[in-house]
Amino acid sequence: MHLPYNAQVMAHAGVILPTLRTPRLVLRSAARSDLADYHALLLDSPASRFGQKPPASVEQTEERLARLLARQAAGELLNWCIAEAPGGPILGYVCLVRIDHAHRRSEVGYQLRSDHWGKGFMTEAVARVAVHAFETLGFHRLEGHTHPENQASIRVLERCGFRFEGILRENYLMDGVFHDSAVYGRLAGATSP
């Protein structure tokens, strides 16, 4: 069931981030106590190959986590940590960023520690967040942007019902090099394959 978009719900969504569950995972809000796990995730070279530059120190990670929590409290983004049990160590995250209230759309982002790849965890987490975004928050469109060579990310998006829409040429800068993004989209009412 697709609910009407509710800007008031979205305005408070960052403050009241609900815990979401899947058959194997708990998706919960980040906390300052997650610093060590978050730092390990950001330092995981294979996991961050196509993402943001790893932090140079725990202090940099602490600053990133503080910014993330502040932006979430302001309702600018929604970020769920992925764990196998309540209070367990975080294995990764899935988030809604670049939220556009006027057009009821957002971009999904995610990262998973490489020692947990191949288990279907990210597909499970992204699928659950997509259901929440459409059915509870009332979004009309979700996008996923990924490096065209990131086959694992592409598989996650496709398994979650996102369809390839095109390439944005040289639209992000990482380590002094411009990279393309493959854009995938999913509309409300679309089902996962």
C-alpha cells in the first residue's frame, strides 16, 4: 500500500528513525557508541573502493559520525546501521540522502564490510528501506547512483527492483579523478523482481 507523501512525517523522520527488521537483520539508528565499528567500516578498503576516501584517523571518523548524526537529527538524511542483532556490531549502513521533498524523491546509499559480502545482507537491507521509503514515508521515486564498474552494487539495485536509466558522465570527483555514475531508479508501486 502506498501512502500519500507526508512532509510532516519526513520533517521528523531523522529525529524518530524507526528500527526496521528483516528476517536476518536489524536496521537501527547510529549512535556515538558505534564509533569503533563505523571506523572499521570506513577503513575497509574493498568496501570503500568506489566511495568516499577513508578517514586518516579515528578523530576524522568521529567528526564524520557527529555530522551524520546532526544531519539526521535535522531530517536531512536517514541512515540505518546494519546489524545481525539488536545492539550488535554494525556491519554496514543503508541511507536515504539528497532528499527532495518537493518532488518526493531520494537517493539510496549503502556500504557493507567486505567480510560480509556474498550473503545477501545488502539486498535485504536496501529492499527493506525501499519499502519503508515508499509505504511509510510516501516517496514516489528512489535513485541509486553507483560506479559503472561496481558490479556488486549494480546487482543489489537490480535485485531490489531498480532499473538502469543512464550514465552521468564525470559527475563526481574522487582522489583528483572525475568518475561516471550509473543511475538506477525505482518508482512507487514497482515490485522487486
